[in-house]
Amino acid sequence: MTAALLEGPSDTVEPASPEGRRRRRARRSAPRNTLTPGAGIGLGISMIWFSLLVLIPLSAVVAAASSGGWDGYLRVLQNDQTWAAIKLTVTQSLVVTVINIFMGTVIAWVLVRDRFWGKPALDVIIDVPFAMPTVVAGLLLLSLYGPSSPIGLHWANTERAVTLALAFVTLPFIVRTVQPVLEELDADVEEAAASLGASRATIVRRIILPSLAPAIAAGAALSFARAISEYGSLVLLSGNRPFQTEVVSVRVLTFIENGSNTSAAAVASVMLAVALFVIVALDLVQRRVSRRG
């Protein structure tokens, strides 16, 4: 028995050989960002495709905007009609994004957590703004909220028309980004928190909201980016009235039709900067919410 104790258990790990130690040291010293040949090819193809679709066109817009010099750039941006269009577009896009953050999350919650008659039909209808041409959407909204409104809401050619059109075309974004995350959330965690005495507000703030924050932020970014670039649904409903209902997309089209591509590029570059700023801000907010959870 003494001999057995001295020998130790049979499954004791033997000292590694010098060759094994060299392999481990080589793995530790190897750079972690080394790509395999297949991954390198995939990364190269992805970057080429991304450059053709995004980087090169963005660079072309910035170059066109600066081709007339800073004086021409500032002259376009200091135009009162242009600033009125930018202000209206950005303001209404922010309003619609905030509305979508609340209503889109509520709709996603209902579709995932509740059971009711007609739920499959509602789940399909949510995607209608994605599939419907935006001009057709504008025609439908005009028939309901135009001069001959059957419900008595004559909102055509007003700021409300801009809000309505943007809300219609951006509705599905947050719903479709939040819905899969809600489906993956484990309800047992919420029940366990409730059994330990946590209130419903605490469960939402500490468990549900941190899990949904990245999806909500992604949907909000998509919603805002779509709203500031919308054109088709606004052509018929808003009336494109200067200083009142004219949005940036219409203003850019006016510049292009008048042969002023440099002015159009200058306005487009401003909207690009606004979109990037909002996307970064949403990312920072969702990171803070996730950490506090």
C-alpha cells in the first residue's frame, strides 16, 4: 500500500516533453491576427465589394462637394431654403426614430410574448412597408390623410405628412431587430428574479432592457438612416413646399435637375455626417445601457 501511495494515481499527468513545450511557446508567441489562406481570400473579396459599394461612392461624394472650394461649399450650406430642408428632415427623422423605439419594441413584445387570434397575419403585415414601393405608400397615405380623407384628417402638405410618411416606411426596422432577441431571452431568468422579490420595473431595467439595447440601437440607426434619405413616400403627401415641407432628398434632386451637382454633393455630405454622428451616439448609448444592466 505504501508503494501504491508513493507511485500516485495512475492518471497523473506526466511532465510534458521538450517538443511539447516548444509547441506551446510557439502558439503563445504567434500573432493572434494571423489569417488562414481561406480567411484572407474572403476578407479581400469582402473589402473589394465593400469598397465598390460604399467607400468609393462616399469618397466621390466628398470629392465632388469640395471641388468648388470652401467658399462654394459654405455658400450652399448657408442658403436659407437648404437649411430649412435639413432642419425639417433631421428633426422629423429624430422624432420618428424615438417613436419607433417605443412602438417597435412594444409590437415586437406583443408578437413574441402574447398569444392572440390573427397573430400570424399581423406578423406578415409588419413587413408590408419593406415590400411596398414607396410611391405606392405615399399614394395610400394620401388617400387616407389627403384632402378627401375619409376619417377627417387632412394632413397632406403639412409637417404631419412628413412625420406620417417617415413613420410608415421605417416601422419594421426596430420590430425585426428586437423580435429575434426577445425570442432568445430565457423567461426563466425573469421568473427567478421575480421569485427573489424583484419588481417588474427592476426586471425590465436590469434584465430585459440591457439584452435588448443592442438590437434597439441597431434598429434605431437603420430607422434614422432610412428616414433622412426618404423620397418616394413624400412626393405626393408632403407637397414639397419650400421652407415648410421640403425635405433634403427633394432639395438634392432640385440641385441635380438644375445641373448643380457640386451643391447636391455638399448637401449630401452634410447628411452623411449627421447619419454617422447619430449612429455613433446610438452605439455609445446602447453600450452604457448594457453595462449598467
